[in-house]
Amino acid sequence: MRTLLKRTIALGALTLLLSSVNAQNYYEKGKQWVKKAEELKPVLKETIVEPAGIVEIVKNKDAFQGWEAKTVAPIDSLYGQSIRKLKSVIVDLGDHYTGYFSFGLETIWGSPDSPVRFRFTFGEVPSELVTPFDPFEGGISRAWLQDHEFNIMHLPGSYNIERRMACRYVKIDLIGSSPYFDFKISDVKFKAVTSADKAPEELASSTSEMIKKIDAISIKTLKECMQTVYEDGPKRDRRLWVGDMYLESLANVYSFQNHQLTQRCLYLLAGLSDDEGYVLGTVFEEPEPHAQAGQRLMDYSLLYNVTLKEYMAATKDKETAMDLWPVAKRQLNIISQYVSKDGLVDYERANKEWWLFFDWKDGLNKAAGIQGLMIFALNETYELAKLLNVESEVKYIPGLVKKMKRAALKNMYNSKTGLFECGDDAQVSYASQAWMIMGGVLSEKASQRALNNVMKHQGALKPGGPYMCHYFTQALMKSKMYDEAKALLIDFWGGMVDKGADTFWEVYDPTNDFLSPYGFFPINSYCHAWSCTPVYFIRKYPEIFQK
Amino acid sequence: MRTLLKRTIALGALTLLLSSVNAQNYYEKGKQWVKKAEELKPVLKETIVEPAGIVEIVKNKDAFQGWEAKTVAPIDSLYGQSIRKLKSVIVDLGDHYTGYFSFGLETIWGSPDSPVRFRFTFGEVPSELVTPFDPFEGGISRAWLQDHEFNIMHLPGSYNIERRMACRYVKIDLIGSSPYFDFKISDVKFKAVTSADKAPEELASSTSEMIKKIDAISIKTLKECMQTVYEDGPKRDRRLWVGDMYLESLANVYSFQNHQLTQRCLYLLAGLSDDEGYVLGTVFEEPEPHAQAGQRLMDYSLLYNVTLKEYMAATKDKETAMDLWPVAKRQLNIISQYVSKDGLVDYERANKEWWLFFDWKDGLNKAAGIQGLMIFALNETYELAKLLNVESEVKYIPGLVKKMKRAALKNMYNSKTGLFECGDDAQVSYASQAWMIMGGVLSEKASQRALNNVMKHQGALKPGGPYMCHYFTQALMKSKMYDEAKALLIDFWGGMVDKGADTFWEVYDPTNDFLSPYGFFPINSYCHAWSCTPVYFIRKYPEIFQK
């Protein structure tokens, strides 16, 4: 409410400044959009999961991050013995789940004469259960780590941990009890929640085992991230980011088809856009719907339009698309603000005034990336306009696209190498090629040349993780390099499968299991939305992936 | 429920064995008594406490346990600054309270993009805030210590810590936050709860300052322990023990006069007595009313009778006293089981089959103590019978008392020294003298001689703490040694006052601040029921203490 109030005041001043949008009107719409988003909030589907067994985490230099979970006993063995004597145990849920942990405590002998204290540690991957969290030196909040002290004042009884956890493994450490009674754990349960409902169809029987595995894990990853919004990761950050939403909504079309969740997210982002009507990079649902103030993320704002277009294409829900069309048009202002007369993005200024994300990749020059992404967003927005019969409102787009493509080729394309380069050191990256190709800057043949050459280029900056890897795959598919796309999918996502992934990870570098953008690998999210897109490729192109 | 079911079965077998009690009937009554106790459960009075300020805990070799709380800033100074920068702060509530801690978090800049984690440490005395709790080597549960990890997933907001705490000081340590926003603490509150209501009268203006202080702290101690039962300590064990109840009910008569709480406790203990009808040493209210199985505490069972008699004397509530009279009669069976024909308690067997508590005092021989306490309990039960006109039911008591006194004198009294001795080494203790005198074994003159001599005796075992100190004071009063009683009260309880006590402690040895029956002094209770009796002496005998 305070945010909205502040906005009312800010908008009063802005009314005179804004030409294409009546600010007060926009603000009123914002309120309605948030309300609409709240009406679309899904009731989560709950499933009670019984543990699969007891595991030990053992060293294995060949396993992911050097640790492997080894089943040592059935869950009943826990229920049959004193936890006071056992002291520590790791329960395996059998798969990754997002939700709520509960358990019981039963007396073995004596009367409980004191409280007891546990520390629970919830891990998505084995290393989280055995890596000391303190002293903590990560660059983001220590509180993301899913360890949890739990004091129980009275037993016997049943207990729930209120915080929603994302995990496969639960380590239970007893750290306080009395010598005057004994007790045991009973009835360990995990209430898994998701807004993914409808089960996706089976793949063609001709599909290879690896593709089947990649598809299943990809679907599982998406399912875990589908909560009351498309979250980026159920462990962290547990919230709606535009870039993740775009990829999740693509994957959703080919799996759960919960289009209402996409619709909700589009309304929420629209309703929480900033004082100038720009969609912010990320929004929060709690304690009340609000955006991360000032989180202007240029590539993400533009991908809002693409998501809206894909939503319209998948659902034919013209009413929603028309309702949100002013938001899409508004995002185009970003482009007009930063593209110079000759069609080139003023990268330096854009990069100073906004966050250009693209990838977690140190040193990546994003000048070519933003040039390509803007063209891509323009094309997609124009497609949306055509679907809505409002192309007359954006009739400048084809001309702008033409100019921007020309500028791209003129300023960034090295016709000798067939590669896009940018920055003072003429940096060559997968990201630059992918986004220029997504923008349709090159012919099919030239696209194939660029993609082939970048993959051969020793000094080219590779994707830093799954998010960029998706776009590179998309560029390969667009360029009809099906074998290469399939090989990449099997190499990259299959690499995670080979390393034992239950869900696909936020960060994956085949050469470094411990890579973390946050300075501490246990805080990485190991079930991350932007890794979930293989299902999109596998099912959109069955003739490529399911044969 | 399971306990009751088990009892039904056990009682089936016992019916044939028990002569004086029809077991089934007794069991049915037990259920009714628990129900009655639940009906008498008080609604707690709630008071919102605002913090008094910010303190630092500084070393001071003259302060209790070497630590002193020094006020360094008003509470508003906390509300005006970033807790992210401050990291750690200690709030002083200004006095000891029992209840629930709450606070708010407000954003200073940015949008909270991550959970935050705090560790709160609640301390009754300064040392608890600065003594590392881990590695924990105490003999009872680590979970008693009032430190509490608290994860907050969404802010801004208001937050409550669910566990009831007993404290004066609250240390707040921030252990997880994000660099991308800042925030501050607001609105620290403590909801204090107690079933003590009516304010006690003011003392006579002639009362010395020290007695006034002792009286006030004694009343405060009682108030904090008066919850939905007479607890032993609001920090630990937070439950009803017979011995504590006896002393609390005495103090209550001369202060809050919440007799309904005494009535509730008497019914609860009666209803939860064991299969043979013996009142157990301690009972729990949660998760449902139940006794500590097998906790047979001989001195405590017998003090049940004394409490009932005092309750009847104070309230004239004959209905309750008659209702519970069978319970009192039942406890007398303990005596008849362990007193031999010649009137001497079979101490060895009693000590083997029951817990004889009396005091936390290593090496204390309790043979004389139990002999004296049994006589005391017999006398008091007989007084109760007279108040109820049922002395015909226990007409054997006067004869038994006579025999037991004779046996005490014959076997344990050293007429040369005028002291009671027991054990192979003819141990002389304050406890032995006190209980024999409480039992009226000696004449007034001989009592005075014993008390004077024990206080002069170099080798005599002194009281181990406040509980025994109470009985010794009571023995002095009974023997009309008023000056000595007053001096002891000022020396012992006044000693705690001089050391800065806000409430009287479970353990107090003037020569050793770190004494603990549990191997770790921070787990001691620093607001303990059995220390609360000065109010009883000061107000029952105004001519002694208020002049």
C-alpha cells in the first residue's frame, strides 16, 4: 500500500512528462492488474511424500561435487530406534520436492522432562548435507541456506516446519535432549506443493533413453518451480523473474499447459511496473505484491513482450493480450530511448542506466546481445500486434528493425570470420551470435556459419550457464542446425543427468562443479527454472528429438 | 489418554491388592480431578512491556558471576539505525519477565530480496548473554537454554517468537542478510504473562530498606512462577513440582491470594497420582496433563498433605479439602510402609525405592530428614483431619508420632552435643536439625540449642540452596529464634539482592556464583519458586520483619 501511495505522488508529477501514457490512468490500471493477478492465484496441489529410505553421504571423486548419497537402510529402521542414541540421520525423499516437512516424536521410555532441540538441514544435492555452512562467506544472505534449528517444548506429538523447503535430502541432527527419557522419530512426511497439474504426454517410443531422462528431469524442474508464480528456484530466490518466466512459460506450453499461471504472472508484472510503466526484473508476492524497487533489467523488460506474444499464440486469449498490450507498447520505449538515429544501441549508456543481464559470465560484453535482443523483441511484439490486429499502432517497427539490423551488420559483423564482435577487444561470444541470430540479423546460411564458427573459435566466450545455453540452443534450432542442437542438449543437460541431477541446476559448468555466482556453491539453486527448457525443444520438435 | 488406558489395565490387577482404596473408584475420581483442575485453569493476565534501554554486558569482578549490564543508550537509538550495520545489540526489559517477545522490521532502503536470520538469546542474568553455550556439557537438555534461531522469509513485518521466554535481557544477533537492502528493528515488545493478579499490600513504613527489597523481589519471583500452575521456574523446568508448590502456596497466602491456583494444582496432582494413589513429584500440563512416570519423590508426596492443610486453613474451602482428603490419607501409606515397629524409618530401603530430595547437597544423609519430615507431615495431616472433623479416620496418628519421636531421639539425637546425627559417620547437617524441629521432636529450648549448635558446628553440612534455607528459617521461626531468622533472611536472600538479583535464584551459594546441579551454570534457573518465601516470613510475622 505504501508503495502504491508513493507511486500516486510520483505519478502526479509525471503526468506532464509522459506523452503516450496517461499516468493516472496507468496507475489505476496497475491496481486492477494486481487485483486480476490475485484472482488468478492458483490453489496449490498437495501431495504427501513418504521417505524412500535412509542414506549416508559418502565421498566419491566421480560424483557431482565429490559426494554421493548411498542408501543404507529403509525408513522403518529409523522408526524402530532411539534418535537420542542415533543422534544424526539423513532421510532421502527419493526425489526433489518443494513443500513442508513434518514428523512425529514418540516416547520410548520415561516422561519427557525437557524440551529437545534439532537442527534440520534440507539439501537439493548431497554436498549441502556435508558442507559446513559457517563461517559463511557467500555474497548473499546466509538465511537462504536451508538449515533450521527447531526447539520442541512438549512431546510426544506431531510437528511441522513452517518454512517451505526445496530438497531431496533431510539431515536430522539432535542437538539437545535429556538423559531422563528416550524417544524416537516417527511418521516423516513431506507435503509437496506445486501448481503444475496435468501430466504431460509420454514421449514417442523411439525416443532415446537419454532424451527421456532429460525430458523427465526438465519437467520435474519446471513442476517444482511452478508455485503461485513461476519461481526462478524453489530454494532460491523463490520469486518471479521475467527471464525465468519467459522460459518457464515456453516449457509450460509443451508440458503442464497451466496457462493461467502465465496469465497471472503477466498481470502481476504489469501491475507492478515502475513509475514510467517499465516492467521490472522481479516482483515479490509477500508480504504483499510488490516489485523490487529500481530493478530495471533491460533484457528482461523486453522479454515481457515476447512472453505475452507466446501466451497469446498458445491460448488465443485475445482479451488478456489486448488488456496488456499497452504494457508491451510501453516497453518499446526502452528501445527508442537507447537506439541512435543510425540504428545502433547506445550500449555504454544502456549498460550504465540499466542492468543488462544476459548470463552469469564474467567479462561478457553485451553490446551485440542487446542489439540482437532488441530486434528480437521488436519482431515478436510486431507479431503480437498482428495477432491482435493493432499493427497500425506500431507500424514503425519494420523500419526500425531494418535499420537496426543494418547497424548491427555494419558495426559488429566481421564478414571475414562470419562472427559478431563487440567491445574494444572485438570480443566473440556465443551470446552475441545467439541473440543476433534470434533477431534474424543474418540469413539462415550466414547464421549457420556464425554458429559453426563460434563453436570452433578457441577464444569465444562460452555460455556461463543454462540460461544462455537455452538461447544458444534456440539459435541453433532457428538456423536448422538440428544435429548440433540435439548434441548440445545431450551434452549440456545430459551432462547434469550423468552427474546425478534430480532437477536441473541454476549453475552448470561441466569443468567446475563448484562454480557459484555467490561465492559459495551450497547457496546455488539446484532446481532452477531457467534450466527447464529441454522439454520445450524435445516436444516442440518431436521429429528431431524423439526419433 | 494412553497413560489413562494403561492405568485402567494396571488398576484392574491392583483392585485385589489395595485394601483401603477401591482402585476403580480411585481411577474414576482421578479423571474427575483432572477435569476439575482444567476447569480451574486461570486465564493469564497479559502486560505489554516496553524495553527500558540498550545495555552492554561488561566484565566486573565484583558483579554476580563477573558480569554487569551497563545501560548505554535508550531504546530509540536502536530504532533509528541499521541493524545490518549494528549486527548485535542487547535490549534490557528493565526487569525480569515471563512471556513472549515480538518486534518489527522496517526497510531503510532497497527491496528485501532475501530472507534474514537472527539469533536471539534471552537471559535472566547478564552472564547468559556472554557465555558461549556450545560445546554444551551440561547434564540436562541443551534445549533449555533460551537461544533461538529465527529466519524471516518476508519483510517488512511484525514477528513473534512463539516459545515463551523468561528473561530480562534479549541479545539480538543478525546472522544473515543481503547486501542489496538495509533495514532496522522497530517496536520491540514483550508480552508478560502471569496468573498473579491482586497487588500485595505495602509493608509497614518502619520496614528496613533491605527487607523491602527482599520482599519485592520475593513477590516478583513468585509472580513470574505463577502461570497456569505453580511452576518451579519460568525458564526451567516450567512445571509443577510438589515441593515448589508448597512454598509458593505459602507465599501466595501472604501476597497474591490466588487460592484458585493452589486448588487447581492440588486437583491436578491428585488426578495424576500413580497406580497406588501416590502423588508423584512432578506433573506436566502439555501436550495433555500427565505425571512424570515413576517420579516417586517421598518428601514431596508427603508435602502434598501439608499444602492441602495450608490451603484449607487459608480458604476454609471444606468442600475441596474433603474431596481430596482420600488423597492425603493415601499418602500416609508411604509412612506406614517404611516405619518399622519401633518407630524408625527404614532409610536404606526408602532411599533405594524412592527419591528423597530435601536439597541439592552432595553427600547429605537424609535419614534424620525423612524421620522429621514424616512426623511433620503426620502432624499436619492430623491438623487437617481436625479441621475436617475426620480425625477418627486417622486416630492412629498421635500414637505413631509419639513412637517416631521417641525413635528419633533414641537413635539419632546426641544429647551431649544437642544435635541430630545420622549415617555411619554421624553426619551433622542443617537439614537434619531443621526437619526434626519442624516435626516437633525437640522442646523449644532443645530446638534452640540444636539450631545454635549446628550454626556453630564447623563440620555441619549447610543448606545447599534456597529450598533448604527456607526450612531452616522456618525451624528458626518455630523455635522463636527471631533475630537469627531475620539475620539469615537478610544474609541469604539479601546476599542475592546485593549481587543484583531481579528475582531469586534456584541455586545460591554465597561462596560460589557458578554452582550448578547440572554442570553448567547458564542452565540454572534464575527465577525460582523455591526461593520466593521471604514474602511469607516478612508478612506472616510483621512484628519481626517489618519493625
